[in-house]
Amino acid sequence: MKILVVGQGIAGGMLAWTLHHRGAQVHIADAGLPGGSSAVAAGILNPITGKRFVKSWRYDEFYQTAESTYRSVGTSLGISIWTEQPMLRLLGSAEEANNWSARCALADYADHMAEPQNAGSWAPYIRPGFHIGLIKKAARVHFDLLLDAWRKWAQQEGLFSNKVIDYPEIEKLSAAYDAIVCCEGYRGGDNPYFPDLPWQIAKGEALLIRLASPPGAVLGEMLKKTMTLVPYGSNLFWAGGSYQWHYPDLKPSAGERDYIVRHLNEMLAVPFEIAGHHAGVRPTVKDRRPLLGQSSLNDKVFLFNGMGTKGALLAPYWAAHFSDYLIGGKALDAEVDIRRVRGA
Ligand SMILES: Cc1cc2nc3c(=O)[nH]c(=O)nc-3n(C[C@H](O)[C@H](O)[C@H](O)COP(=O)(O)OP(=O)(O)OC[C@H]3O[C@@H](n4cnc5c(N)ncnc54)[C@H](O)[C@@H]3O)c2cc1C
């Protein structure tokens, strides 16, 4: 089967890799357009989200596929892209601490949450007064290494074109391919082959910061309150991200930088300097489920998108599922099939 994959972020990259390894003849087009989300993401997988500390949708199932997939992709590409990394959760009030304790007592949460005595090696860096929670079974995918390695792999195999696929071109291309799968990230909201989908795209910004800490200090866990800090090595941390539903352009903004800094100052007891500032747009959907399926306007055009805030967790599972559908003829899971929302 000859398949064109449009977009090589985490969604298109994972889908193209999966289809290729299942014997499809894949070609990938990506023009490195501004606003790409994977390029700025930290690649975190976090089981416990929201103010009520609820376990994320089908987390254990997706996590298992993610771990085995990223490990195997990393081995094939000769890079290490998967790090299991617990996360310290700063709890700002007695009510939050009580809610945390109550969740920890539930059997279904025991593998994912704990109540450590203290913040360990993070203690000198955080403001006093926080209760501390621990999130287990969290991990990080090194998107930067993975996207770079995928790009090189596709180029070396002659499977890649650095070009924009314009919509008028798709009609012509659909004569040359058995399937064209659109994995365009937030740009999918303008795709005329999939009108009226309930997108709720969200720009996000993140900083790279350098913490004033003694050389060699080991801060192994990720740290989360309103912002998340991810250790990148050598006192460098990814810090983010913000959410904007209305924004004038795709660039990093002073307003969001100040917002992130304000929240970091609420968490941290030590000074830091800003070493980088990035922005991207998340392909988020109102019901927070991926958007997978076939166009009603051209039956060779497909959508694999809507990974929202969780591309690292979702892409491996749904790429395998979508491959079963596209080349294996299996039905799509109704929870992600665009027919659930078409015309909504
Ligand atoms: C600040 C921030 C932090 C985040 N942190 C995390 C995190 O820790 N963990 C997590 O799981 N998720 C995180 N996310 C969300 C994550 O980034 C997304 O879920 C995921 O990256 C979406 O991937 P994608 O491949 O669908 O889109 P993208 O990464 O945006 O990729 C789309 C690609 O398609 C290409 N493209 C689009 N249209 C065309 C066209 N017509 N022709 C050719 N090429 C085209 C673009 O150039 C781009 O490369 C974060 C997002 C932001 C903004």
C-alpha cells in the first residue's frame, strides 16, 4: 500500500514509522512550518492530572504501549529516548494534601501516587510550606532527539520531502497514492477535507531555565505545581507550559514569559536565568480525544490528529491502532473515530 503522510511531528512521525515497519510504502512530507507543537514539548507522560488528581484516560494501557514502542524505536535508531522519571507534586494547601492522601489510599492509584516524607534533593530549591506528593509511573520522551533521528532516517531511506502539501494538490496526489494521511498538528483545523471538527487549539509557551544550584547537584525528579520543571542536565530545566486560546501570532510572547516566571517564583526558592523561550500550538479537541478517520469528501484522505496535550502518551498506541485500520482493515475505536463528532 502506497501512503503519503503529511506532517512529521510526533503523530505523523510515529504513524509513518509504524506503517513502514508493517510493510507499507510510506512517503513523508513536512515543511517545518512555524507553530509545530512537538518541537517545543517536553514529552512528559504523567498519570495524575487536574485539580482533582484523577488518573488520565486509559493511562496504563497507553503507557505500556508507549514504553515498549519508544524503547524499540530508540534501539532501532541507536538513541536513548525513553526515561522513566518520577515527578514531585507540590501541594499548596491542606485541602490539596488531604485530597492527595485520599487518592493514595485507593487501590487503583497506589501504583501511581505516594506521600514521601519530604522533597529529597529538591528540598533546598523549593519554597517552604508545601506538602509533597510523588507521582510514579511518569516518564519522558526525548522528542528533540527522536524528531531529529526520524528526519535523518526518512531522508536516508529516500522517504522524505521537505515541502508543504497544499490542499488543492491533494486531489491530484490522491491519484498517485492509496492513502494520504493528514498529521498536520493544529493546522488540521483548516483542513477542508475535515470540516466542522470540534477543535479547541491552544498555543503554549515554555522556557529553558538555568537554576542557581551547586555544580553536580542531582535533581532527578520532575517537579510540578502550576508549571512543570523537567531536568535537562547541567542545571538546565524545561519549564512550562502556558495555555492560550486567543493569540495574535505564533511567536513567544513577553506576557507568557512573565506568567511562567511568576509561577516559577511561587515554586522555587532559588534564582534562575532564562536560557530559552519557545512557543507551539497544541492540536487540542473539545472532548480531549484524538481525531482519527476518513474524509467524507475523498475516500483516500485520512486524518490522524488531535493528540492534544498528550502526544507522547497517545501517539504510539493510536499509531498502531490506525495502522491496523488502514492496512489491516480493522474497525476504528469509536472513542477516537471522527464520526463521533462529525458535524458537531
Ligand atoms: C508548550 C507545550 C508543552 C507540551 N508538553 C507536552 C508534554 O510534556 N507531553 C506531551 O505528551 N505533549 C506535550 N505537548 C503537546 C504535544 O506537543 C502535542 O500533543 C504533539 O506534539 C502534537 O503532535 P503533532 O504531530 O500532532 O503536531 P505537530 O508537532 O505540530 O506536527 C505537525 C507537523 O506537520 C507539519 N505540517 C503541517 N501542515 C503541513 C503541510 N500542509 N505540509 C507539510 N507539512 C505540514 C508541520 O511542519 C509539523 O512538523 C506540549 C505542547 C506545548 C505547546
